[in-house]
Amino acid sequence: MPTYDYECHHCGRFEALQRITEAPFKVCPQCGSEDIRRLISRNANIIFLGSGFYSTDNRSHKPVAKASGDSSSK
């Protein structure tokens, strides 16, 4: 369930855990005021699940040619 940010003009800001299909609050659950609004959330957390992500995941399996100016052969 996503977390939504609300602002009550009497209590201040608070977060609420709601389903996406639920309607936004019309009344503040803390003080009962009707002067409440849902804010646009800046919550952009990315969660990586799984065994891991590596730099080789999206690359082709062709070997890369090395530069021809190798300085160790001098």
C-alpha cells in the first residue's frame, strides 16, 4: 500500500497508509478539521529485489578488443 502525505491547516503534515482505490481523507483523523488536503508526494524510493544487479546484465557476450598502444611491451 502506498503512503500519502496530507496537510491539515490545524495539525500540520502527516502520512497515511491507504489503498490506491480509497478516496482521500475529507476530515483530519487527528483533530477532525475539514481543512485538509492531500499533497503531491515526492516519495521516489527505488527498491531492488532479487539476487543482485551487475554491470554485465545488459551487455552482449562479445569480447572487447583492447587498445593497441600497450606501454608494458617496451
